Amino acid sequence: MLHFSNKANFNLKTLSSLMFVLVLSAVCASAQAPKSKDTSSGDEPAMQAFRGLSIGMTADEVRKKLGNPADKGDEQDFFVFNDNETAQVIYDKAHKVTAFSFDFTSKAAEPPTAKTIFGSDAEAKADGSMHKLVRYPKAGYWLSYSRTAGESPLISVTFQKIDR
């Protein structure tokens, strides 16, 4: 069992896990809805890796890039970089990356923007939240950017392999 000595890390892990679940829920819901013309692209992605991670890397390669995870497992690693940034990495049975998500609080030094992820902005909803997902079938993954509403939004950047 993992024990955090810093309550902020535990809270950030909980928030990060919740954000990851919310993003995946939104993706599952959008997968069942008709695709809008801006959610699929035959083009090369503007971003092919994030913080040195890409789909298909091995668990050992990830751990060399990011260091020791706070919670290490065969199927998933959880990294806590500081009180404002975490990452989750999901592995398949061959211990290769199938999905990863970096999560940021609004207090992070330089949280990513939709423009840095996609090369173009995402439309903000009236409450200030944002969600943009683009599928890159030729590259074999989809990429999403999500920002929650409120004065202290959480930002999540997620890559996930497209099963073919």
C-alpha cells in the first residue's frame, strides 16, 4: 500500500485520478456520439510526445525519463512531480505505454494550453471550461486537452492509443 507523507500529494493524486476518469468518460461518451468534423484528423499531430513520453514506450523507458513513480505497478504508474503536477501512465501486458495523462493545477509554473497541444486554440464554454479531442488514426492515437471550470481549474493532457 502506498502512503503519502504529504497530504497535498494525496489530494493531488485524488484530483488527478478523478480528472483522468472524467477525461476518459468524456472520450467514451464522444465515441458513441456522431463525430464532429473537428474531432478527427488525417493530418500529422502537432504534438507527438509530451514531456518526452510517447505511446509505445516501455515502462523502463518511461521511468528513465520521469524518475521513480510515487505508485509503481505492472499496469500503471503514478508520478508526483510537485504539488501542482502529476502524471499517470497506463501499460499493456507487454509493459508498453497505451495511455498517459499529465495533470496540472492552475498554480503550475507553465500549464499547457490547447494551442501548445494542437497548434490551435480550443473553444471555451461559458463557464470557462474547455475540452478538445482530436483523433490521429494514421499516428495511432488520440490526444485531448481538458480544463475544468472555476477559479482554480485542473488541466489535463491525455494521449491514448487507438485500438485497431
